[in-house]
Amino acid sequence: MVFKRLLGSLGVGGPTVDTVLDPGAALPGGGLSGQVHLKGGDSDFDIEHITLELVARVEAEHDEGESEGVLAFDRFTVGGGFRLAAGEVQSVPFTVMLPWETPITELYGQGLGIVLGVRTELSVAGAKDKGDLDQLTVGPLPAQEAILEALGQLGFGFRSADLEYGRIGGTGQQLPFYQEIELTPAPQYAHQVNEIELTFLANPGGMEVVLEADKRGGFFSEGHDAVTRFSVAHGDGHQDWNAIVDSWMRQLVEHRASYGSHAAYGHGGAHAGSHGGHHGHGHDEHHHDGHRSGPGMGTVVAAGAAGLAVGVVGGMVAAEVVDEVGDFFEGDEEEEG
């Protein structure tokens, strides 16, 4: 068994830790299970606590441009309060519940370029060290999968996905960031919008689906994007999703058109203005705290009849996406046999 060396405050000769997650993708709001394997150091140590931290690579926009950072979004204490003898091997099993808004990292086994991790923190003799980082894979809930599949069958294509720091006004969003799935429009909408952004905000009772149509004038135009929101129950598994999602898209495009080109460019009275704040505006619109400035990782071909997941994501995992995900987990730790 390979153990990750704990560097820094615990020093050489301290305990080592290796967290192993159970195989397979977890689900938002579902359980994440695994084991924390500990190996004693050169002497006995009191393990005060073992904490798992969920982390995500998140993008943030600010006055100087765009930056990326690693953000912790949940913590769980899974063990502690015992003595680990010199050279002793112990395993601590755990099951924790993921937040409902945990982003989707894969669809039908294909990565979306979203980077999530589980970092293990060991507290020994008053010192803490975050000594092990493991990649977290999260698949879609049934309703999320059904909606994405319907989008593909309707002719929408997957462009990219990312995590944006900030909150979407007027929603029940809980985490300090949200996932944006960027789509190319189906042919029947291509003359009206360049791009559609989709955000799922799941909760115990169901899910908010936030759809946003880009400004035709480009990402640098000030003003509002058109936004519509819909609610879905977790048990809505046997509906005509193609018809439902198509009606959503028609409402989105009509909603956007109702503002008129002038409102979209900042001349629409109460609807005009630059980015910032959510006050005094209608229920169906919002500002992002930041906005991406174009396609992200791996522009891809449009979806075919096989659906968004199989037709698009299958050919979408560009080399740079794989490299970026790998780089996040490499160099963070050293290993010893």
C-alpha cells in the first residue's frame, strides 16, 4: 500500500495517511464512502481528529480580469480521539453526505473538465496537516441526466462547463459558487442566441433549473442577460422531457426578445445598468457576480440525435481538459512506498 507523506508541521517520522474513496461516481445529495488508512510514525501519536474537506477549482471575475482558486465548500470530521502506535496500521471507514449543489464532474463516464477533490486533514499533537488529496467524481441526478439528454436530442451542443464564484440572485443557492454548463443553441434558435448557460441548483425537495441566454452583442456588452427559472421534482422521471425542455427554451428566447435590443444594451430604464447587485429587478433576471468571456475548455461539435451526453461529451474531452484535471492533483503530494 502506498501512503502519502505528511509534510510541514507534522514532519518526517510522523504518521502517514492515504484516503481511498469507494469506486464509482457519487451523486449530489448522496453518500460518499471510503476509508482513511493511517500508518503510525516513528513513535506513538495521539490522533486528535481526521477531517475530510471538499474542495473545488473555482473561477472568479474581478476588476483585473479572471482568476482561478481552490475553494473548500464542506468539511466532515470522520474520526479521531485515539492513539496510533509506532508503525501501527489502522483504517477508518466513513460515509458522508455530499451537498445537494455539488457540481457534476462527468456524464456517462465522460469528464466535463470540472475539478473536485477530497482533502484529508490530520490533527496530531496540536498540529494540522492536509496531507492527501483525492479526485472526487460526481455524476448527475436522474432529473439532471434527463434534462441534459433532452437538450442533446433537441440539437443543443455541449461547449464547456465551469464553476463560477458568486451567487445567482433570487434563487435558493446555498454554496458560494455555481456550475455553469455552456451550450451551443439548437439550429432553430441559432439566429437568436449565441450561447445558453444552464445551472442546476438541487435541494432535498427538487431542483431549480436556471437558464440564461447570452447577449447577442457579445460578452463585453453591459446590461442584463435574459434568465428564466424552472422547478423540477426529484420524482419527475417519466415525463416527456423533450417537450418540457423545448418549452423552457422557447420561454427563454421569448423572454430575452421581450426586453428588446435596447434593453440588452443598457437603454431600458429599470432594466438597464452594469454588472453588480440584484436589487430592484424582476424575478426572472439576475446579474452574475462575474461572467465568462467566451468558450472555455474544449470547444466541441454539436450534439447529434444520440443526445448531449453520448453525441457530444464523448468527443469533447479535449487533451487540455485532461491535462488541467491531472495537474490539479499532481505535485500536491509526495509518495513513499
